[in-house]
Amino acid sequence: MKKVVLLISVSAWPVYALSHLVEQANWLLPLLLIGVLVVAGLWQRSERQRQKLQQQLDLQPLTPDSFRLLHDEITGYPNKLALEQQLEVLLRRQPSQHFSLLLLKIKDFEQINKVLGHSNSNLLLTQIASRINQHLISEPDVLQLEWQGQYASVVHLGGVDFAAWVNASRKQHLAEYLAQRIEHEVPEPLLIHGCGIEYRIASGVAHYPQHGTLLNDLLDKAHQALQQHLWRYSDTQVFSEEMQSYTDDKLTMMSQLSVAISQRQLQLDVQPQIQLLDQQVLAAEVLLRWQHPERGLLAPKDFLPLAESIGMIYPLTQWVLQQSIQIMQQLKQDGFSIALAVNLASRDLMQVELVEQLQQMLEDADVDPKLLILEIKEDALLIEPGKALNVLNRLNQLGVQLALDDFGTGFSSLGYLRQLPIQQVKVDCSFIAGLHRSDTQAAVTGAILDVARNLQLTVVAEGIEEQAVADKLKLMGCHRGQGFLYSRPFALHGLPAWIKQYQYHQKR
């Protein structure tokens, strides 16, 4: 017993004492000595880390009131004020050090909130915060703050926004690495009352002092990087100066788009689709235009990507659908059974209320759903394939037709065809122009048509400008054509009159 007491009481183990004790002890004592040494070493390491953090953060004992002031009331994790206080101390001591601010946002959480309610959503938010913290707490270069008598590496900024402060002196790209790891590893479904809830995390990074020296400036830059990373599917989450000019233009366009509908600056054009076999008008594609007060008439490519990136695409889509269905109602009253095709954006398929709202529009106008064609692009399925496919299946059950636009331009189109509830494919105009002059182009287009026909899909060819191309497509088995050969786009409200005139000339 005397030897054991001596062992525990000595913090720095002399070599001569260790040798003497081992010689005197039985065969169990060496194992006991090793165990005590390991425990002592771990304790000393933990104590050094605790003292280092205590010195780094200047932690003071928290009263109940100060704890509430410095911690989020939902998750209990340190809040923005706690981060600001610790950064004030840290940056005063190390003003020339390099750091990174990692911003994390839970996407589409408002939809989860609608389904689960506030209580369950708060529970889910706390679990996600815990998962993020578990991925950060073991990283020594991530700032740790006091949390429930322990330490936390994640800061809850409020709402669905979280942050971490990263020391970038040893590893310049550590924040980017952590961002990618969290995006890919954290969003595993969480169980709430036996239901698996899926979510996504987006990230953005800003560097100190390169992108700013104040926390609010860095948060703003990191948020811009996050939006760019999310909206443009960029590989990088790091802020750059180019994002600032894009943001300024985006803010200007946002304010202009918000009044474009009310000031009747938006207009709808239409381009007919002709059945190649008998030249009958079967459908027409609706095209959105913006009569901008300063920039003139803008085509969809000039403003729709921006509208989608700033979250304004769905209101525009709703307006287009409403106007199109009104024209469909007029066509029905005039005795025409003509389908209208409307383009859906990627973000439209993320709107859970799309199907119900569309159903209500069709019922109010007493319009047959099969006369509405919704065109989607392949990238609409890449954001959240499961969610997008679910919405497409519901639209199919509603009775509307679904068409895959720009077919043939994406490498994965053939793989998607078998699982998508679509009735049509639209062959991109890049395959059509000069079709009758190039054997290679004709072979590629023929292969695309064969695949679509074998799957019993209607094929619509875009960009037909010459009769020779239309004749070639008809021989190849294409069903419908669209392009300048038949008509340039014109105002949607003029479609009934155009159909009457077209049918009159066909009869002559």
C-alpha cells in the first residue's frame, strides 16, 4: 500500500523509482503502473486544454441571467452575443492572426415547421445543432465557447443559422473542408415520433481579415457565399469580390421584379406546336417576357435564372399558370381543344403547395387538366431528386401532361426516362438546325427519337425553320414540330385568332 500511495502522489515519475518498484513488485504491478500513468497523462492533457481555453476565452462564471443572455433559448447553444464577446477578446490579443467564419443554414426548414409544428421543429433543430457540434468539437482549431458546464464549437445565430469560428493559421482551407464535411455527413434523416425527417445544410465561408474585421461584415460576406454556393451549384463556399457586384445587381433586380407584375411589365407570348403528319395545331408553348422600363424587352434567359436565385420564381410561375389557364378557358369557349405548355423552374418542384394550387386553378376555370403541359428541365431533378419525383407523380395523378425539355442535352436523361411519369420529350433545337445537311447530326437525332418512341413518348422537335427539316423529321418518326417555319412567338391573347386564321389557310 505504501508503494501505491507513493505512485499516485508523485506527478513527475523519476526513473530510479520506477526501476526500483518494478523489481520489487509482483507481475501485476507493472500493468497497474502503466494504467496509472495513462490516466495521469490524459488528466494532465485535459487540464492543460481546459486551462488553455480558459485563458483564451477569459471565461467568467455564468449566472442564470447571463447564461440566458449568451445562449439561444431553443437549442441552448452559445448565441451571436457570446461569439461577439469572445471574438473581442481573441482578436484584441491576436489582431494579425488569420481566421475563417463558417456559416451554416438549414434549408427549407419552414416546410418542416409547417408539417411538424413549432414544438417538434424546435426538437429537430436542437438535434441538428448537436450533430453539427459533434462534427466540430474534436477539431482543435475551432473556437470553443462555454456551454452547460462544457464547451461547444457551434454558435446558434438564431432561426436556422449556425456558425463556427476557425483558426486558419495552420490549415488555410480548414473552414472549406469542414463545410463540405458537414454538408455531406450531417444531413442524415432524424426520427421524430417514428418519422424520418430529411433536411439539407448549406454553407458559406468568409476570411478574417481578408473579407472584413467585424463580425457582421463577415456574416454578410459568408451569407453571400452561401447563396452563391446554393443557387448556382458552385463548388466553392468562399466569398469573392465578384459576388458583391452580383448581389448589388440582384438587389436592384429584386426591387424591380417585385413591382413588374403589378405594373403590368410582364407579358406572355406563345409559339404553336404543329402535328407533322397532318399539320394540325395541337398545342402551343407559353413564353414569358419582361418589358423592362430601362432595358427593353427581356427574354426568359435574361431574368428567370436571377428570379430563381433570389427566390421569386414561384410567384412568377403562379402568375404564368393563372394567365395561361384563363386563355385555355377562352379557347374552350371558342370550341378549340388546344393544349398549352408552361415551363416549370427547378425551384417550382420544391413547392409542396404547387399541386393543390394548380388543381384549384383548373377547377375554377373548368379546364381539363390534360390540356395543360408542364415542361421541366433535367436540372430540376438534381436539387432534391426524391422530392421532385414526388411532386411530378402527384402532378401526373392530377391529370396534367409532363414533358422533359431540352432532351438529349443532359447525360443522364436516358436513365431518368424510365422512372419519370412523363408523356413527352422535347428535342433541343441544337439537334434540329441543319439536320437535313449532316448525316452525323441526323444519326444522333434519329437515336434520340428511337429511344423516345420505344418508350411510347410523344416527341416534339424545337427550332424548325425550314420545310426540308420538317419533312426529314416526319420521315424519322417525330410527332410534333415547333419553330419559325410555322410561326414566330406572338402575344398569348392572340392565340384564338391565330388558330382560326391558320385553320382557314389549311382548308384552302
